Amino acid sequence: MLRHSGWRTHATYLEEETPLSTRQAEILALQKTYHTKEEIAETLKLPEETVDHHIDEIQEVLAQSKRLCTLVGPSPSSDTDVRTDFELDTMPWNLMTSGKLDYDDEERTRLKLELYHGKWNTMSHTYLLVEREIVDIDRHETRTIEHRGAYGSEGLRATIYDDSESLDEYYLRYVLLELAGIDPTEGSARSPQAVLDQHFTEADADAARKRAKERVTRHKIESEKLPSKQ
């Protein structure tokens, strides 16, 4: 497998978005971008036993919080039903795009989507979609409802809109596909009218797409050229 040269970008993301320390984020980012334990130790100028110790600490953090990005996930061919809650996922998922939508609603306060890419051989591209719905329980507590699924490009295009509840949610997913190099309109893609069972004007759609583009961030992958529009 090709090692991913942009691991520092992912380490920074992990440090900012999870409870991991700087060193823990670096080690996890290296591990998840195809680096062996020996290579991690050499890159960070650490003894291998120290790397082992940090990996144990990452497991402890995971046991305390399931909200860690890219730590837990399905295997490339399966979904959440076969995932062990506290199993460390060492699959090298590379973050491609993420998007966030805030709600003025006590029951549903935020939706966060993350799209990851994995290349398991020279011909196979797999995408991991992580959806986190943040729910405000008592104003002082929040609960995270998380859904994950691994798909090929066509399977992702067919299922990515399933949980959309508004035009803004539809186009948040639409733009994620665009930035991942997957044409949102091809194959089994569904229109917002079909997904939401409502009629929308072209102006409504254009405005929602523009808002979505402002909410979505493209995360750079340096190790390989992603597929163009499929």
C-alpha cells in the first residue's frame, strides 16, 4: 500500500476535533496513513515501546468518548451492525470533506457530516460516510447520534441522501459528493423532490447549494490522485 504523505494535516484535524493530545493525534494519524510502528517511532524520534504506550492511551481515550473522529468505524464491506463499540479501527481512512449544519432547535442542534476515502487496491475506491446528529437534551447535556457506512461511489450516491430532512441537508450531502470527485447527478442519484417529497424552485435549489458550499470544507489528500467525476 502507498503511504499517505499528508499525515500532519490529519493529525491537526484529530487534535482539534477530538480529546487526543498532540502526540496521540500524531501517532494515530501516522498509523492510519499506512505507517508501521517502526516508521512511526522513526518519524517522531520515539522508542517503539513509547509508541505502544501512546496507542494504549488512545484506547483509553476511546473508552471514555465515542465521539472521536476516524477511530471507530466499519470494515470496508460492512456497516455499523458488525462494528464493536470499542474496537480501534486501523483502516487508513483519509478525511476528504466535512460539513456542518446548525439548527435553531433544542431537540436537534447540529448535524455534522464527514466523508473519508480509502483505497484498498489499485482499482478499488471506498468511501466512509460519518453522520453525527447532536441533540440537546436539557440545555446542559448533549447526546450524539452517530451513523456510519462504507460504500463504493455508486452505493454512496444512492444512499447519502437517505436521512435528509430539508433542502439544506440534501445539498450539504450533494456538495460533499462534488468535492469528493463523485458526480451527484449520475447513476442512482435522487433529486431533492424525490428525497423530500416536495416541490422546490430552481432558485430554492441554487440558494441551498450556495449555502452548503459555504458550510463544507475540502481536506487535502496528497498521497494519491482521487478519481475524477464518476
